[in-house]
Amino acid sequence: MSGARTGLGRVALGGIVLLALEALVLKSGSSLAIMGAGVIGVIAVMTIARVRFPSAGIGSVLIAAFTLPWNGVLFGGIRPGDGFILIALVCFVAADVHGHVPRMPWWVNQLTLMIIIIGALHVLIPTDPGYLANRIVVAANGQPTIQFQTNLGVAFKFVVAVGAIPVAFCYAVQYDKRAIRWVPIAFFLGTGLSGVIAFVDRLGLSHLGQTITGNVYPLTRQGGLSNHPNFLAASCILAMPMALWAATQKDQRTRNLGIIGAVAVTLGDYATGSRGGAVCLVLGALATFILVPAYRRQAVNIALALGVLGATAFAIVPGVGQAILKATRLGGGSSADTAGSNAVRAIVGAQGIRDFKFSPLDGIGLQVADQAQNVYIQQLASGGVMLFGALLLYTLGTLRLSISLSRYYDLASALVACTIASTVFNYLEADLTDRFFYVPPAIAVMLAAHFGQTHELPPEDDAATIEERTFRERLRRNLDHALRIRTVHPSQLPTEAL
């Protein structure tokens, strides 16, 4: 009992130290100071409480994966997902897990390096202030807005998304292979929680999303814990294939979490009223059904079940189709529902094209990375062909790696579906620097790190493995077996056979 009291006392003392440190630093108003103080404070708490650094790193990675979709939640100007990623890295480095830093694929390194180069170029050779002053910049509501971002600030956040997240995930799987299962689960559950909040808010039963984020939206479009309904839609698109993957696993708990996550993500996407979100969520789900082996084996049953479910819904509620189209703004409403959005898209899209034409090689700076109408114009406007080419290589690298790993992990097949759906969604929405957008590539890198360590499939009862090998592997194994039988020397046969 005395040992438990001593441990509790250490935790309490550490908590007091952390609260005191944050109370002092919050007054400064500096996000960098707040983040640094938070990391130092957490390390102090763990040291006082004698928490094992690798375990703390694993926990921080899972919390980060859970909260990365919440880009509308800020603590002292810091998003919780960003903070926990940095805390996880500090913990793993302090623990010196396996004595080396995980190696990233070349396509991750080249994008990280390109972001740093572009950020440095625009600090050393700033874009013409006269041009920047005459740009047309409007917010999502169509009103003029003032941008406060800096090139280095955006570059830092971008590097966290592209470089820090996969390194933290790989550190986690080095210490505990179960991370390949729990990281995607944490991500789609965090997205699902935000989606449920948005759905309840849309029903008018609460105002929890508005209370937490401070964002005010019309009742027909809710963003949950995101900065904007379109950001919630983007995270739902990425989370859906992972939730459907979990729903196929042999472990009952994982399967139940997958079903819950898929339902929550669907409700959240509905609550956003995003046209592109509705289309791409369906696209991601269909790609998952086609690519994941467990669904391919049940393709006929799934098609019949969906058909029966749809027919039942239309029979019970004849106007359900029109209601869904109206809620997602794909039809069933007046043109006024989408006219304002289309007008804003046209304005910021045209400005993005002008930005690219003004500086086609390296853009006009990362400070405009959250503008323009879609991700591809954002890339060209903020980083020119340099950033566009680097991100193209990054996407192709993610796709190639995920396809290669799908021979061994059915989760990788779900990541292929994520890449397909997000590539289409990027043409419809704008989410270039949001950290959650880079979680699927980071999970693919984590799977590659795990496979590189073991050089073999995980145990059969591991929920992250597939239940069967590809046709090519089975054929090769059978041929090898046949060849071995034919080349057996007679002296090796039993006496009875001779």
C-alpha cells in the first residue's frame, strides 16, 4: 500500500509541476514556447512518476493518432495531435529504443527536404510584397480575410506531417508490433468520435462541436472537432477503409470496433454536408470491398445485403434518397445551397492559378498553402512545380509501397483504397498541410518497418495479418513442394518403399 501511495504522490507532484509550468508559459502567447514547455513538463512528470519512456512513447503515438483528425481543437494554440507526436519522439529518443532512428523511404525524405528548401528560399528571397498586397484572399464564407501564417511556421507544420509522424509510428512498432493494429484503430475511432459529435450537433441535440472549437456553422453543415466540415469529411474518407479493414479481423474486439467506427464515420460524413465527401466516402468504401481479400470472398453476399438494405430503406421512407441528396448538397435543394460555395471556389481557384503563373518554379510561399480551391492548385501556388513534383512522387511512393505490402497485410489493401479516395478528394477540397491527411502513408511506412524487421509474416492470430496468401505465392509454394518430391534420392526413401 505504501508503494502505491508513493507512486500516486509522484504522479500528483508531476502534475503540479506541469500545471505550474503551463500556467506561466501560457501568458507569453507564443505557440513555440507553449509547445516546448509542454514537452518539458511531460518529460518532468514522467521522470518524477518513474514512467517507462518507451511505454509513454507508445501511449503518445496512440493518443496522437486518435486526436490528429481534430484540427479544430487547440490548447494554447497547439493541436493535441502535434504535441503528442513530438512528445512521442522525445520519449523514444530518451529511451534509445533499439539504438537507432528509423530509416524513412526515399520518397518521404525527398518531400521533407523539398519543404525545407522551399521554406528557406522564400525566407531568403521573399515574394514581391506588392504582389502579395494585391492578392484576392477570401475565407470560406466569401468574406475578405487576413492571413497570419508565415513560411517557416507552415514549413514546420508540414515537416511534422510528412516526416515526424512516420518516424514516431516506426519507433512505436519497433518497441511493440501491436502498434500496426492499434494505430489505425485509434485513428478511425478519433475520427468517428468527431463525426458523432457533428451528427448530434446537426440533429440540434447539442452544440458540443461549437463549444469546443469555437466555430459556428449552419445547422445543415457541422464540422465536429474539425476546423471546417470539409476537413471532417476528409478525415472520414481516410478513416472509412481502415474501419472496414478492422471489421474483417478475427479478433472479436477489433471487429466490433471496426463496425462502430464505420457507422460513426458514415454519420460524421453525412453531417458535414460535403458533396465531395459523400462521393469519395462511397468511392473509398467500394475500393476497400474490391481490394481487401476478406470482402472479395464475400462479394456476392455483400452486394445482396446492400441491395436489400437499400430497398428496405426506400420502402419504409420513400423520400430517403431525396433527403440524402439534399443533405449532402448533391441535389434535391435549391441552387442557393451551393452557389455561394461555388463562387468562393472560383475566386480562390483563379487566384491560385495567378500565383502559380507569377512564380511557376517555387510558388509564392508556403504561407498561402491553405488557400486555393483544391490541393493541386495549393501545391502549385505555394511551392510551384518543385512542391507539386515532390508530392507526386510521395503519392506514387505511398501507392507502390501499399500495393507491395498488400501481399502480406490486408491493412495495406485498405491503405490503397485510402490513397485512391484521397487523390480524388484532393481535386474537390483543400487540405494540403493538415496532419491527419498524412496518416495513411505513415501507417504504410510503419508496416514496411515491421516487415523489414521480421522478414516474415506476423503470427497467424495477429489481427493485422491476412488470412491467405496471394495466388502467386501459393502457386510458387506448390511448385517448390512438387520439385522437392521429384528430386528425392532413392536412398532417402523408406525400406518398405524400395
